[in-house]
Amino acid sequence: MSFPRSKIQTQLAPGSPTPGGLARYVLAATLARSADGGAVVAIVLLVTASGAPGWLAGILGACITAPHLLGPLIARRLDTARDGRDVIAWACMVHGVTLAAAVLLYPVTWPIVPGLLLVASGLVGPLLTGGISSRLAAIAGGDRISQRRAQGWDVATYGIGGTIGPSLVAAVSVWVNPTSAALLLAGSTFVAAAVVRLLPYSPPVAVPQDVPRPGRTLLMILSSGPLRRTLYMTIVVALSVAALPITAVASTGELRVVPAAAGILTAAYGLGGLLGSAGVMIRPLRTDADPLLSWLGAAVGVALCGAAFAGDFPVAVAAYCFVGVLNSYFFAATLAARSEYAPAVARGQVFMWVGALKITAGSAGTALAGAIIAPAIDLPLFLASGLIAAAVFVSILDRQHERSRIRAST
């Protein structure tokens, strides 16, 4: 599966960064991702506060998270639209309307009704994450340093959104109620939609007939060496770092601290993520993204192993923070790889395929860590480190084999 050479080479936006474009992008992405990240927390709190059983809270929470895996099936619209801003703005508004309707109808109707509304909300969720990221290349400017610095800002919006959304929901739920918290998130998506429409316009790169279908795009990812390695390295690292929250909770006894201190460990990981994104902004990554993924992935694996060996609480806090820093650098490298190696005619789909599978891998990693942590508290982190080491080894062999094949053909 391949595209003509002119379509698969790296294609970055020409020219200089659009004045004010990046600031508007950061605002829109933060608002949208805060709503996407906080929605599931709001739903779970709403259901539990109503006295409903925990299994119902889990099902309704899954209704908004599980459909993210189907995001690539609607991603083609982002690549075929005359103006991709319209697609993302409509996605923001659909997310807000369906979320608001679900929480308002929950007390007065059968759970299946809000469940279906939450599924609709979850289907457009990937457009609020990977979909928005696909617009960054046209905003940041044509040179690689500007692109990489902007990707540091993008990583920060994920970290800020993933922190602000749930924190805001928790605070408003305590002060008022979970319904108000969910409605506040829904309102923020309309503000995000308005800001998205203010982003710089970038014309479509191809006519709709040239844009591949989702299945063909996935085959293209798997047949392209750099994109294939981006995909499986992203999946493996997401699967691995997802073990950290579970391990944090389970390790408090071993670290001789109260169970609530697990929150400090996870907060340290989040703070590390923000520090890492700031580091990318200040000193952008300069190495080619493909080999950089392997080395940064290996660094994350080593840091996870260090977190497993941490014998006391201060060391564990530092180790969790360090994992967060390295994971942000790795995430920035995956954004660079998706932007630089994806064909322009399918860039939106590539972003959303990788993003959807990353989210799925993270969910699987959390579930797997919870299932295997009983025999040994540090077992999930050791297995995660080993899994990353294997993926790094495979990526290096994969890259060497590809180079050998290219040399042989010339």
C-alpha cells in the first residue's frame, strides 16, 4: 500500500507562523481537551451522587470513552472538508450538546437514553484531541524548529486539559453539584468551537477522491516504516505508563505513607509532564523524529524501572516526576512523527488513528496493571519496562532492515 512519491514525502506548512495563531490554538485545544478529559469524571460523579449502583456509573462512563476507538472512521471528513475548522467546530458543539442533554435527561429517563447521547459525544471526542492536533502544522510555520516548539505547546494543552477538566469537575461538584460541573464543561466546548473558527485557514491539500478511506489509511501507516514505528511505539509506551496510577495506589504501604499520598505521586507525574512540555518549548527537539522515538521510548522504560526500585517516598515522587518529563518528550516526538511522516492527504486520519489506539492502549494498560499487581506491587512497572525494551529493540531492527532494503534497491 503506497501513495505517489509526491504525496508521501514530509509536507510542512510553508511560510512563517501566523501571528496570534498559536495562542488561539492553545486556547481552543485546552478548552476542548479539558471538556473531553473531564466529561467521564462528571458522568461518574453524577451517577454515584444519584445513588445508582457503581456498575451503571462504569457503563455510562465507558459510553463516552469507548467510542474514541471509532474516531478514525469519521476522521476522513477532516481531510476531505473544504475547511477543516468547520469540522472541528461542529464536533465541539456536538460534544457539548450531547453531554448537556445526557446529564439533564439522566434523572428523568431510562439510562439508555443518556447512554446513547454519551456514545455520540464520545464519537466526536477524537476530533477534540487528535483532530485539533492535525491543524497545528498549518499554524506553526514551515521550519522544523517552529513546528517542534509548537508541538511542545500542544503537549502542554493535553496535560493542562487532562488536569484542569477533572479538577474543575471535582471542585464544582463539591461546591454545587455534578450536573452543574458537566454543564460547565459543555459550555466550554462552545467557546472552543468559536476559537477554532478563529484559527488560520488552511486550504485542502487534495480533492476528496484522493483522500484514502480509513482502512486504506491504516494499511498505509503499517506499510510506512516511520509511521509504523510511531504507531507501535506509541501504543507500547501508552500501555506501559498507564500502570503508574495503579502502582501509586498499591505502593503506599511499601513506601510507608498514608494511602492518600498516592495522589501526590500521580500529581508529580502530571507536573513532570508539564515540565517536559515546557522543556520542548524552550529547547525544541532537533533530531529526526523516527530514531528519536526509539531513544525516548527507551528512556521512559528506564525511568519506569527506576520508579519500581524507589525505596522511599521522596525518591518515588522524583521518579514519577521524571517519568512524566520523559513521557512528554516522547509524546512531542510522536506528534512530530505524525506531522512530518504522514501524507498530507491523510494527515488528520493518521493523527486520529494513532490517538485512538493510544487511548485504547492506555485503558488496557490500566486494566492489566490492576489484574497483575496482586502478586508483586512493582510487577506492572517491571513488565512495562521490559515491554518497552522489546519494542525499542524491534524498532531498531525494523529501521535497520528498512535501510538495508533501500540500499539494496539502489
